[in-house]
Amino acid sequence: MAFIAMKDAQSKDNLIIGVDTGGTFTDVVGWYQGSYFTHKLPSTPDNPSEAILEGVKEVVRACELQHPPTRLSKVIHGSTVATNTILERRGANVAFITTEGFSDLIEIGRQNRPVLYELNCQRSKPLVSRKHRYEVAERMVEVGKALKKLPLPELEKIAQKLPKQIEAIAIGFLFSYLNPKHEKQALKVFQRNHKHIPITLASDISPEMREYERFSTAILNAYVAPKMIRYLDHLKKNLQAETLEIMGSNGGTVSFERARVEPVGTFLSGPAAGVLGAMQVGEAVRENQLITFDMGGTSTDVSLVSQSPTYRTISEIDGLAIRYPILDIHTVGAGGGSIVRLDSGQGLRVGPESAGADPGPIVYGKGSEITVTDVHVFLGHLDEHSFLGGKMKVYPERVKAKINSLARKAKLSSFELAQGALKVVNAEMERAIRVVSQQRGHDPRNFSLASFGGASGLHAVALAKSLLIPKVIVPEDPGLLCATGMLRAPRIRWRSQTLQKLLSELDSKELNEVIHRLLHEANKDFPGVKEGELNDHIELELRFEGQTHVMQLEIKESQSPKSIERNFKKKYQQLYGEVDSSWQIEVVTVRVSLSEKKKRSYSRTSKKRVTKKIEADRFQSVQTGEGKFEKVPVYLREDFTVGMKLKGPLIVSEYSGTLLCPKDCRLEVLPKNALLLSFT
């Protein structure tokens, strides 16, 4: 347990806790009357709530020692339940009700090939078996009028004959985004016959064009709903907090009640909170051009922030389409627990398989397969004092024999194997960063790398140098930043409408009427909140006439069509290099969001400047070559003060992470105790 004191003039008499559940560790951060309380413990994959309840209990206990009595007012939780349910295929038995002739659409999909030239392409299996897909002879046309009315007697028969094993229902009809009347009629029929089964309407969960993505999103929501409802109800009952909120994938929180109805919005909730935390650190040090790099125990998540976070509206999880606004986060299976192995051709591979929390890396005591963490232990980057500030018992003596054994199989020296493993995992993470930067038309050299997550500090400098990123910023307690980011996450609600009109035929008045109506609808989800306490975000999905794919463009309220055209063409040219002035622009979708302005700051205060020279806590032997070791100073992060400067090589150790600075690296302590790394 770590206790960190700080002062905040806006403090109030309540405890707020952020909880991030990862594949390896569960992170808990509490904030009370200007003080932070943090706790990190191994996750419990079979029952994630065990670690959550234990971690929250520890934070409450620590807070009560300082401030008795403590009132737990709010818990904000980043959940992995929905994501793991999909990846493990352990969701509900779903019945899908759809328009006659369209039941196989969820299997046909878009005919996109994941690998262009792969002859034996394997697609993800649909979540609903064919025997549980039911067609109804109704039909809406593209203008939203009923060509065939919904046959209620036929629907009643289907509802009465649903198999007993059905646990959730998804309803998706053609063109329901234009007119949801038939879906709402069907909802009443199934609610009457199946009162205790969660039902998802495609027009509610994704009210936009593209029937495959709309149907797929509705089915995904239904598939995870029963498990998510049980999980959230269990947490709500046992946490004994006044309010439970769930972190959403879009960078905001949703209420306990909303998360039960719309669990599809919680995919990537933990990583989304990390982006918010990184933005807060960036604001403190006046850096708004960031590439966020979150390397945990199981995976690495990267995103790009150019003054504001970037979103995407169509994404995939395990090959299944989701149409839902989420932060543009790219995830790869590369983390501290990623397993190092040889493939059938004796090539060195790292991940995506992970040792997770159980059994974990070899150094944790139970694992038997080499992980990235074990490699760092072998090379001397980590020692027994580095794990949770020396509070976690580890077994470094078990690592060497395993690495020597694998090196013999690979016909490499142990040092070559270890260095090779780091190069492989770094290459995987470098590709991920290129996806969110260069492949989106951004030059990494114009950004700073915001490094957080328990394992990121051991790789951040190598990645930045490889990508020519000039600076690395490391927040205090980097391994807890996702949980910390949840404390500042606002409530957020999105609304959208498909328009499909040429920009040249759309006047400002008509566009503003649509925007104002959507903002008014979103405002209903903030009862009692004044208009001035909300931030709005307005964007259009645009494309050139005849194209299939769209591009998001953020606009201002009352922005003229001419200005929109100019900005769209500029962004399009940045991405694709060519624009023909004769091409017509089509407005496909209007999308808005409202989010509450956070009145309270949960930032740490900067430590006072101290001019005296800092002394190393100890020296650590680091392998620099075959049989060669170098004594490297290890500094404790808690000893740093603002303005302090050091030169590598050195290691920085703190409760939630370790930072490796090579000899050509300079370190400076910035305001809010962030570290700035630059290179000579």
C-alpha cells in the first residue's frame, strides 16, 4: 500500500475510487480530501470482482487510518468483462430477430479479407447460430416508410416458441435507423413473453446506416448483457459505495444502470481512461501533441492525441464489427507477461499469448514459461526491489536456468536470446504506434511519447528513438494511470443521425437544426446540469460521392458548408495525397456528444524545488554484453523534486513501475512530478 499526500483547495468530505482491472494486475486509486491512496494487486481472472473488492477494501482501510470516518461516495470501474466474454466466447445464447431474407447477413459480413492474399481465409464464427435466427416478413424502405407492416401474430408465435436456453434477444430490422417503429413493436411482444430476458434493439444501440454493422453491434450487446448484468449487480451489492459508474470506451463514464443496458460501450474502458490520464499529464506540462503508450502485463494500447483525442465509429473485436463511438486505441498482444518462445521454424516469437496473473512470469514464483518481465530480470533491468516497491515477493533465481535452456534450443547465447526477445516485442509495439500515427497521416516526430503502464518504462526510450520521437513523458505512478484517469473521466453521451446529402445541397440552417436537435436529445441524459457545465463535440462523417468509406471531421456549431468543404479536403489530402476540386462531398452522418465539465481537480501538487544533489539509492548490475556487466545507479522516484536533472545510464524505481534510461538519455523533473526524457 502506498500513501501519497497532496493538497487541493477543492477537496470535499468523500472518498472517490478508480479501479482498473487488467489481465495481470488490478489497480485501485482513491482520492480523499487532497490525498491519494493507491493499491496494486494480482488480478483474479476467474472472478475479477474478487481482486476489485479486496483492492477497494484496502484503499478504504488506508484512508480510514488517516481520515476516520470515511464515506465511500463513488467507485469508477474500468471493466474487462465484456471484452473477455467476447474473446473467450463465453457469452449468452442469443436469439436474433430480423427482416425476412437477412438472417445470414451477420455471417456474410462485408466480404473484407483480413489478409488480402490468404487463400484459406478463416472468418470469425457468428455469435448467433443459424437455428436461433428468426426472419419476419416486414419491410421498411430507404425513406423510412413501411412497405410491409410488421406481422404481429407471426411475431407472437416466434416469441412463444423460443427455446428455453435463450438468454438474450437482439432485434434488427432493415432501415430501422430511419424509422424504428417495427423494432419497438417487436420489443413489446418479446417483453410480454420474456420479462426477465435482456432485449437489445439495433435502432437504440447503433441508430446509423450500414445494416451489417448495426446488426452486429446489437448482437454483441445482447451476447455480453446477461454476464455483465450479473457482474455489475454483484459489484453494486458488495462495494457499498453510494454511486457506481463504469468507464466507457469513448472516454467518459456511464451510470450503473446504463452499463447494464448498453454493455457494448465498455469495450476498451481501461485503456480509454489511460488516454484521459495521459492528457491530464500533458496539460500539466503543456504538451498537447501526444502518442500514448500504455504497456501493461498482458497487452499494449496506443493512441494519438492531437490537442484532443481521436475517435473511431467502426471497429472490430475478434473479427466482429462494432459501430459505436470509441477512442481510437490500437491494441497488440505485447506486455510484460507476453510469453517468449520458438516457433516451428526455430524463430523467436513473443506473445500474443500471456502468462497473465496466474501463473504469471517465472519470477513471480508459479510460472514456467519465459516472459518479457523475466527477460528484464535476466538482463538486470529489474531486481527484487523493483516489484511494487519491494513489497511483492519474487524469485529471480528461477529465471536464469529457463533462459539458458531456451537459448540452447535456439542455438543462441543467453544474452542474444534476451536481447532478441526485446527487439521482437519492441518491433510489435512500434508497428502499433505507426498504425495510429503514420497510417493516419501524422508524423511521430511532431509528438511526445506519453509512457505509462507497469512495463512501459522499460521500453519507452527504445521505441521513441526508433520512431524519432524527440521526447518521452512519464507521469508519476505510471502503472496506475488508467485508474487515476477514471477519476477525471466525465459523463458523456453521444447522439447521431444518418443524413446522406450532398454538402452542396445542404444549407447551414438545415445542418444546424439537426445538430441542435441531437444536442437537445443528449442533454436529456444530464438532468439538473446547467448548459454552461457541459462541453459539446460535433463531427460529421463525410466522403466523396461514390466512395464507400467515410472520414470523421470535427466542426464547430454554425460552421459554413464552404468552411467544412475546405477543412475536409485539407484533411483528405493529408491522408491520401490527392484531391480533385470537381469531386462532390457527401454528408453521411451527423454525430454529437455532450460531456460534463469537471469542477474538481484530482492532480498531484508539484514537489518543492531542492537544489542539493540527489544520491542513488543503490547500484544495480546490468548486462551490456556477453559476460559484461555495468553498475547502474538506481534512483527512487519519491526522492525527485521539480527541476532536477540527471544523465543516463540510470534506473528509476517506484511503486508501480521501473524506468530504464540509457547512457545517451537526459532526464528532467517537470511540474506535477512528471519526468521528461530527451536524447543526445
